[in-house]
Amino acid sequence: MSLYGVVDIQAKLLPLGSGVILITSSTRPRLLLAVEDLQRRNLRPVVVLIKPETFGGAQTSELVVAGLLRANVPICQIASGDNLGVQLALPGAYFKRPYSVKPYFSVRA
């Protein structure tokens, strides 16, 4: 099952404001759709991106990373040989932000 499929099935079962950690090496645009879906459901995604190019993969993760940054999603990029403890601690330091519910509609008086 694709990551997008898992997100679609599981996201509706999570309480509002829950954090969701996506661990993937995907460089496909569907990752951005999965993250957008989580944000629309008022969930807080964090992406642990295993950089395929550093493990001998042909594709780079630059476009996906740029899209995640535009969406203000914390990203932890893991390359071959990285110290996992150090890398996994970085997103929390850079993306501390309070949770706020986004209204689906507005009421006019």
C-alpha cells in the first residue's frame, strides 16, 4: 500500500492536533498530497526523509524538500552515515510552533 493510502485510511482515526511522523524515502509528489491531507485534517505531520541519493538511489529529494518547506512541515533528512540521534533532534529545534485549529468555514453576522 502506498504512503498516501495509509494516510488516507489512518488519518480519520486520529484526534485533532495529533502529531504524525511519516518515515519515507519517497521523492514522489504524492508525499506532498499526503502531508496536505494531514494538515487539512488539523493533524501535525513531521517527515523523516531518508535521502535515496545518498544510499545509491537515482532520484534526488530536492523538490519534495522544497514543497515540504513551503508547507511549513518539519523535515528530518537522513543521509547515509548520519548520526541518527543528532539528525532526529533537529526538526524540533527549528519548528516549534503552537497548534491552532484551522476553521473549515466562517460565520458572517
